[in-house]
Amino acid sequence: MPEGHTLHRLAGLHHELFAGRRVRVASPQGRFATSASLLDGSVLERAEAHGKHLFHHYGPDRVVHVHLGLYGTFSQSELPVTEPRGQVRMRIVGETHWADLRGPTACELLTGEEVAALRARLGPDPLRADADPERAWARISRSRSSIAALLMDQEVLAGVGNVYRAEVLFRHGIPPRTPGRELAREQWELIWADLVELMADGVRVGRIDTVRPEHTPEATGRPPRQDRHGGEVYVYRRAGMPCLVCGTPVATADLAGRKLYWCPTCQPG
């Protein structure tokens, strides 16, 4: 599932390509047709993201909410448009570009009140200027749940997925099964500050890079990472491989249906 930086990149791109201008909105697949007809020819006022949720604002009570889920994708191209390929849930056509949405978990037209209710259920997003990390800390500091589970709980913290979860815990030497209430305030402040920086970098470059300069392939002479995620990481999907810092094999386990990755030496517990 795309992590928060991907949605913020999409929001920025859609705002640049379509905001402030009238757009054509359609649903070639038909599942969003009624709502698309209400929006067609309207001005897209702005696009924004909160966590893993994308919002296209057409007015106070006309907001398209998109959650990509596991299989959703947006594709963008310059005009002219081509015939739809596959199951296109929503198509947006602007003055210079067009975008197709396929396979989302959610694509729905909401009122402003419904958007506010949805966002109220989400935790603070490290990529938003209005984020309040104290809200997350209040939940974490009282919880018996592991910090690994809490970081993935979108009601606690919005936008963090399995990659950022694994990497930020490694970078600060925190065992993933540490109960939230045993986390020190100083550790939480370091985690939050690191997520703000790492995720902002993800928005800029379009991939997740978490390895410090002294551990990059260029600095160590090791081969670069080769998989579809692209960026350089310490432990994510490196089970059984040597830790880039100490050489200990990276450990893995299941937690709530998702894989944990950590270094038993660098994250003792």
C-alpha cells in the first residue's frame, strides 16, 4: 500500500496540473458516474492529502475522497486524451494534462462535514504543517500496544506504512515490540522529527531513502538495493541479510498481518 509521501506527491502534482481551472470529470468504468456528472465542468480549487487519503476540493460540499488501498493507481499524461484502458474509475481532463484513477479502495464524493469527520479519525500527519504530534504522543504514552503496531495505526499517526515504521525504529535503536507506554518522551520526539524529515524527502524524490550517508553504497562499496521500491533502506525486506551497521542477520516476524523487520543487535530488547 502506498505510504503517505506518495499521496502528498500526488496531491502536489494534481494541484499543479489542475487547480484553479475548470476540468472535465468522467467515470469510464461507470462506478463514479453520478458524482462525476455533478463535478464535470467545475473548477478544482485545490488538492491535498492527509495520511494515505487524497482530497480534491471543488467546493465546500463537493470533495472527492480517494484512498488507493493496495491496488489503486493514478496515471497522468499530457493532452490529447486517449481511449480508456482497463477499469478507469475516474478521469480528470484539464487544460494541458489528464489523469486516470484505477482500482482504488475508495473514490467518493463527500460533503465538507463528512471530510471533517473522516480527518478527525486520523492521527497527525508528519507531512502536514497543521500536524500536532502531541495527539499521537497522548495515545502512545498510555498504550500497552507495541510501538510497531502504534506507528501503523492510522488513528494514532497518519501516513506511516511498513517501510517508514521499520526504518525509523531501526534508526533510533528501538525494539519494535516495545510497549508504547515504555517509550521515553525523548525517543518519541526523535521519531517524530525523523519522520518529518524522511517523509518530506520521500515527497521530493519519489522513493523512500533512510540510509545515512556513511552507510550508502557509495560510502561502503556494497551493491545498491535492487527491487521495485528503489530507495536505500536498513532493514525493510532485508530478512536474513546482514545489517548494514553491525552485520547481524536482519530478523523478521509477523505482527497483525504485516511483517516486522529489525536488527537484534542494533535494536536489542
